[in-house]
Amino acid sequence: MTGLVYKDLMVMKKTLLIYVIIGAFYGYLDISNGRTGMMFAMLLITSTMIPISAIAYDERCKWDKIVNTAPVSRKEVITAKYLLALVLTAISAVMVFIVYLFKPGMTISENLATVAVMSLMAMVYQAFLLPTIIKFGSEKGRMIMMIILFAPIVLIGVLAKQEIINLSVLSDFLESNSHLLPYITVAVVAVIYLISIMVSVKIYESKDL
Amino acid sequence: MNNAIEIKNLCKNYPAFNLKNVNITLPKGYIMGFIGANGAGKSTTISSLLGLVNTDGGVCLIDGKEMRYMNKAEKAQVGVVLDECNFPEVLNWKQVDKFMKKIYSTWDSESFSDRCKNWGLPEKTIVSKYSKGMKMKLAIAAAMCHGAKLLVLDEATSGLDPVVRSEILDILMEFVQNEEHSVFISSHIISDLEKICDYITFIKNGEIIFTAEKDSLTEKYGILRCSNSDFEAVDKNAVIAYNRNSFAVDALVDRSKISGDYIIDKASVEDIMLYYMKEGKI
Amino acid sequence: MNIIISNGSNDPIYTQIEQQIKAAIVSGQLKEGDMLPSMRVLAKELHISILTTKRAYEELERGGFIQTVAGKGCFVAPKNLEFVREMHLQELEDALAKAAELAKMCNIPDREVHTMLDMFLKGDLYE
């Protein structure tokens, strides 16, 4: 299974590099104009977009046919894609964390909270996107993805601009409001993620490749 | 001893096409050519054999076991080459080697590298820059270096030039030097491959028309060449199909059912296939 | 040993192989105990089906020309003199039949043909 993740990382190496560069650029913008969010959104997209591009690459060369004749089960093929998504989320999280270290006025705990929120959001996106893509293919799936992905971002963006919500309020809220809330959130996301994996495996197992 | 391949009563229904009760047996140690027109059901049969599609009846056994119930070691004994190279186009063969050895515990990096080098595949060129023949060679090299005992090739030689096709022929003959090794190869153009095939299975509209030793086929059938008037006297039970022009008739016939002095030429597998495709025009 | 396969020939390929190996054995080119190429090697070299070479070897074995030792391969059998004689006789018959046919065609009287043959047998007739 690690072989599969490794293969996807090799295939996506160039794309990944581009995303990292753009991410760093947005990070610079964030730091210089004192906002939060640009880079955050960018890397959120990265960690969901790349697994989907990886699936698109697989489709193009009909990799699924050949990999399923290899000593790999369909469950492993799918789990490897989720693993890839998690690896990318982790890379993004680390990047956000490092960049925001240089952000004036942001404490480490704010930073950690931001990173945690980003990671959890990414995971929720992945949990909805991956089964959709696996079911409908990357072409149709991409359209659906745009809707799921951008609707909340636009919404948050608009709300933040109107100063109805403030992202730091969110982190303050997570930090101080309740000791239990973060744990509950993590648990809920984990459950959603696991259910998503199970659903994807089921879809993939009944598929004619 | 188990057969290399045993397909029993395989059925698969699609809206516009059905596989009907496909039965194929390939003993270990031999090469079977699986022929038929495009869309006759070759790829569907192979996908079913490899457990890539859900079937609507029947079983497909490889060495006595269904592919989807095989353990990892058993799966590694099946090498597959499909009609295109299924490796990501942005990688070169060095990179393919790197991840394949993590997928197959039996992967032999050295033999893979040797083959790629011997077959003239440049180390640093990515797959998308390969010619069709090079892509096919890469796929075959990969299929042969994880300890496969059965090679399944689906349309692997179509669209290749005669030189490469002939090279692949040599590679396959080399592979079956081991008596435990078998090859199942599908194609819609068979002329050069028919030379090395031990068995031929012909599929048409989702049904197996015949599956037999190649030699027995070429012995059984012949091409009768006679005048239009002579043809009237020929026993029509012996005739599978015929071509009529203003000067003569060519007909694929069962030699054993023809009595009398006629010119009967040898029929190649391709001849037999072509005549069978137009069967019913009698 | 040479084995030449012709697709134009009316003989099936296994017969062509069988006869060429037989000829090699009769002519002494292959000697008793010589190992024959394995069926698979032969098939690979000639680009023909393994079943074809298998059948040729089976025919040769049935004719007593070769012996198969399980796990080792096929070897030229001890020369069966009776069989070799038979082969030669067959060849002689064919040649004489051809001569007879020719004589008939050209209206050469039987007596003349007999005389000719006698002279050949004595070794006198060299023109």
C-alpha cells in the first residue's frame, strides 16, 4: 500500500511543487497585509485537489485495471488514496504552521488552532469528495467538487468581510470556550472520515473496471 | 494438475452486448490465441478472467482459483499486459521500478532493468514520450519480472509494426520454455501470432465459435477453389462460408466432408476466422 | 542438423520435422544416443507451436527412431536395422516406380529397361 502512495507522490511531484510555491506566495501576502486566510484556503485546496488529480491520472492510463491484477486488494487501492490525502494535509498543515510563525501578532496557540481547523476542514472535504470522485469519475466529480469546496469558502469569505464572523474568534472560541469541544470535533471528523473510507471501498468494490 | 486457465459458462450482460456461456481451457505450458473481431467480447472475457468486472454467471479459474480470491503470492503469479501501457505517463521506467517493487514482494528489479535496457527503453525518458512499441515492451517487461507463471495479454500487439510484433513473439516463446508457464493472448489480427499458438479460441458476438488445437484446425479446414458450376455439386454441409465471383468460388470447407477431386488449399487461422465472420451468407 | 520448414509444402509441419529428423538419423548425421533439442527449444527456434513439435517427436518415438527419457529429454534410439532397410526399400521403390513410369511414357520396351537395370546393378553403365 505504501507503494501506491509513493507512486502517486511521484506522479504528482511537479504539481505538488507548484502548489507549494503558490502556497508560499500566498503566505507572504498573508504576512505582509496582516490577513489570515489566503494561504489557508490555498492549502486547503491543495490537500483536496491533488488526490483528485492523482485519481484523474489513474483514469487516463487505466491504472486501476493493472493495479487490481497486482497483489493489492481494492480496499488497499482506496485506502492508499485516503492515505495520500492525509499525507498532503499534513504537509499543508506544516507549511501553514511555519509560515504563520512569521505572522506578526499571531500566537503559537492561535497558529496551532488555525492549523487544526484547516486540517479538519480538509478532512471533511476529502470525506465528501473522494467517494463522489470514485463513484462518478474525476470529470463529473470535479464539477461537484467545485460546488462543495467553494460554497463554504465563499460564504466564510463574505461573512468575514462583513465582520459578521472573524476567524480569530473561531480560534479563540475553540481555544477557550470548552475543553471538550476540540475533542468532540476531532472525533466527529474522524468518524466521518472512516465512514467515507468504508463507503468509497464499497463503491470501488462493486465497480466494473 | 490444474489448468492454467479454466473458464466455465461465463456470462456477462451489458445493455448492448452479452457474453454467452463462454468456456475456455488452457493447459499449463502452452500458448493460446484468443481471436475475434473488435467488440466480439475478447476484452470482456479477459476482464472477467482477471476479476476486474462482476460477472453474471460462471467461473473463471487461473490455476484453479478465482483471481479475486487469490492471496498476494498467487496474484503475483499472473502477469498482465493490456492494450495500452497502464503506467502513469509522467514517469520513466526507473520510477516505475521504484514503486512496483513496493507493490510486488516478488519484484525482480535487476531482471526488470535488464529487460528495459535490452529492449532499448531509455532510462530518463518518460512514458508519454515512448512509441507504442516501447510502451508495450515496458508493460511486458513489468509483467514478466514478478514471477508470473501465466501471462495474459489483451490486444498487446495491435498497432505495432511487424518488427516489434516479431520481437514480442520471441519473448513469448522464451517465456514458455518453462513448462509451467502459459500465455493467453488476444488479438484481432493474428497472422504472425498464429505461428506460435498451440491453441486457438475464436469468439464472435459474445459466443465461442471454436476452441481447439491450432494444428487440428488447419488440418480440418481447407479452402476449396472451384468453378461456379462445380460448386453446385459440393455438399453444402461441408461448406462453412464462401466467396463467389464471376469466375470462381472460394469456400472454407471441412476437408473430411468433401469427397471428389477438388483443389483444396491450406487454410490459415486468419482465413478460417475471416470466413467464419461472414458465416451465414450461404 | 538442419530443419527447414516450408509453409508452401503440402505436408503438415509436424511431418516435415519428422521426416527431416528421420533422414538425419538414417544418413548417420544423428547417431545413437545423440540428444535432440527439446520440444520447447525447437518450437521457439522455428517459431512454431509446441504442440506441433510434440507431435513430431511422438511420431518419431512411435516409429522407434527416438526414445524419451523422462526429465532428461529425447535421444536417438539404437538404429533399428530392419527399419532403416525398410526406409531404403521405400526410397528404391519410389525411384523404380518413377523409372517405370518414364519408360512407359516413352514407349521403351520392358526388356530394354530390364537390361538397363541389370547393367546398372553390375556397375557397367556409365556414359
